[in-house]
Amino acid sequence: MNDQNSDTTHFDPRMLESLICPVTHAVLSYDAERQELVSKAAHLAFPIRGGIPVMLVSEARELE
């Protein structure tokens, strides 16, 4: 199988419609290169691991 659903590390950008920043409740943007969901309002980037967003503040990277 070579379809996108067989790739376990694939993040579905449609998930952005359901996810919000756990700190500010603002919308998130997807950074495909870094595999992160970015909250500009909170200045945090949440990692995506194995195609699953990790929405824990303790796991987020602070943005400069």
C-alpha cells in the first residue's frame, strides 16, 4: 500500500479544524517542515509525533 493513510507519521491538516491552543484557545497553524502545530498567540510550538499532535504545554517549544 502506498496511499497516504498507510503512512503512520502523516499528519492530517484537517485536524486543525478541531484543535486549538490549550493555553489561549486560539487557532493553530501547521509547520510541515518542523512537524509542529504553532500557536502564535502563546508563542509555543507543539510537536507532532507519529502523526499525533502532542498538545501538552510541558512538551511545547517556546518561540522567540
